[in-house]
Amino acid sequence: MRVSLWLLALFAAAVAAALFAGSNPGSVTIFWPPYRIDLSLNLVLVVLLLGFLVLHLALRALSALFSIPRDARLWRQRQRERNMQASLLDAYAQLIAGRFVRSKKAAEVVVDQVDHLANAEDKLAYAGPLRTIAHLLAAEAAHSLQDRAGRERHYRAALDHAGRGLAPEAGEGVRLRAARWALDDHDAPLALQMLDDLGQGPGRRTLALRMRLKAARMAGRTIMALETARLLAKHHALSQTAARGVLRGLAIELIQAAHDPAQLTQAWSRLEPAERTMPDVASLAAVRLLTLGGDPATSRLWLLPVWEQMLAQPGGLGQQQSVELVRALELGFAKDPHALEGEWLTRIESAQLSHPGDAVLQYLAGVTCMRLQLWGKARQLLQQSLVRMHDAGLRRDAWRQLAEMASQRGDAEAATAAWRSAAQA
């Protein structure tokens, strides 16, 4: 279509020129004393057009002639840029392929090429970011080679170039990599310092929070690790199962680090409500409080939400979690016998009647009756619990309780048999 339009335009121009030239009687007279020259107007127009074309071509030729040095310089610069970019890609490819020596050499070649181009007449507009990336690749390769001196040299150079009027993300990326290197070197304080240097905004990014969690756990700073894990869970950077596991582990570490009831109470107050209702955490905290000589009533208060959760959701607690809960309650009742005269006796009886097939609850009810000196009912419940009991520790304790009751009523044969069963359990 375009060719057809060009042909039509050419034919139209030819027709217009023929009509104008064929019926144009005009002439141009040039007086050059003592001469007079008469020329056709058509010839003058043709000569002017040809002269314009010749002059235009001559100027183009002169311009091309004088631009040869500049074009040659630009061509050489483009060749250097291509080589530099190829070296940068090669450095990255060698790094991810595990060829760290080659990667470091290629990155250093890029740095040299950038420095050479920086001294040229036409400077690169992106020389700064390119230097930063090249130094960072060289530092990464040096870190993999355990060359700490080389890593530090390239890291300082990358950080210096990143701070010269570039986007702040360049410096943040360099510091994040430095924090990762510190974690690999098991230098948790240095990693935390690097992360603190990022500032408030970048320090709350998912990558920074993950590294902060690892560094805090490595440094033994459980409270910081717990707060960081909460942020990761809030931002959905961890799956629900993983977040629960991490929070449970950190809460247990915080409880185990307490060495007196006051410290344990303070640690418990630092936990969020969702963490306090974790069965493992609540049971451990209650046992720890009783072991340190704390208030048994407080331990039962900590266990109450887990107890209600176990009754509201049958099967929601694992077998081991139910055993730990019962052991914590049993230890608390042993230290405070008057606790069974209140609401807890009603709770235990109601739970045992609501779940007659639960061996753990039967064991707890049997121990409760034994402490209330209801010997017949206690013996019956303990014997029934042994039929379905899977936990070896509770089986041993149940046989031991039966042996003690047999000794109290003077049945030496039954007591011996119960002690033998306890030993076998």
C-alpha cells in the first residue's frame, strides 16, 4: 500500500512539473557588463535545485569526515561497556555455579573496567551502582572462600560507593549481605549491629526480620527473638504451624531462663494470651513455678485455660500434653492439699464423668480421691486407668499409688505385686 501511494505521489509530481515546465514562458536575464545573459526560468530552477543538493551532500560529507574521531571513541566505549557487562554476568554466573575464585576475578575485572571508563571523556551515568554490585559480588565470592580480608575490603568499597548519591536500597542491600556473612561466621552481635544500622523501615522487612530472629536466638536474647517471631507471624512470613512452633520454643526458653518466682512471673507477663494457652508452655511454667517455690494457686491459674481447652475440644491436646498437664496439677495439689476442697474438685469430677474413657483423667481423679482419703474409689479409678494407660510414667505412678494404699490396709501381697508392676512399668 505504501509503495502504491509513493508511485501515485511521484506521478502527480511529474505531471505537475510537466504542466509547469511546458507552459512556462518566463526567463531570467543576468546583466554582466558588457554582457547580457538570458536563461530559461526552468533551467534556473533546475540549476538551483542541483546546487542545493550538491551543497547539502558536501556538508554531509564534511560532517561525516569530522565526526570520525568521535564515532570511533563512542564505538570503543560501547565495546568496553559490552565487555564490562559480559564480565558482570560472568561473575554472577560463576558465583551461583560455585566457582568462587573465577567469580571474584571476574568481579574485580568489572571494577577495573568501570574505573577505566570513569577516567574517559564520556563518563558512565550508572558507574556508581555498577561499582557497588561488582564489589558486592567480589565480597560474596571472598566470603565463600573464607577470605575475610578480601571480603572486608570489597564490602567497605561497596558501602562507600553505595552512599554516594545513589538510591538507599543499594546501601541497605550491602548491609543485609554483611549481616548474613556475620551470621555465617556465628558473630551474632555484629549481625544485630548491622541490622540496627538499617533503620526502622528496612529493619522490618521480612528478610531482615528473619535474620534478626536467627541472630537473636544465636545471641541468647530470647525476648528480642520472641518479639521478632511475633512480627514475622503477623506479616505471614511464617506458616501458621511454623510460627506456632517457633513461638512455643521461644516461650519455653524464656520460662526455663527464670531462676526464681519473681523472674518467672515477669517472664509469664511478657507472653501474649495466645502463647499462654499453649499446653506445653503453661504446663512447663506451672511446674517451674512450683519447683522454684512459687504460689500453687498461681500455677493452677496458669493451667486453667489449658484445662478448659482440653475439655472443650476433646482430642485437641496430644497424649503427652495431657500427661504434662495432669502432672503439673498433681504437683500443685501435693504442695497445696486444700486446693481440692474448692472448685478444682468439682472440675475434676465433672471432667472424669464427661470423659469416662480417658485414662489420664481417670488417673487424676484417682489421685484426687486418694488425697481426700476416699480409698475405695481411688483404688477403683486407678485400676480402671491402667487398662487404657499408654504413658509409662503414669502407669508406674498408678501402680505406686496402689502399692501405697495396699500397704496402708495391711495387704502385703497386693502391695508387693503392685510394687513389682511399678518397677516393670
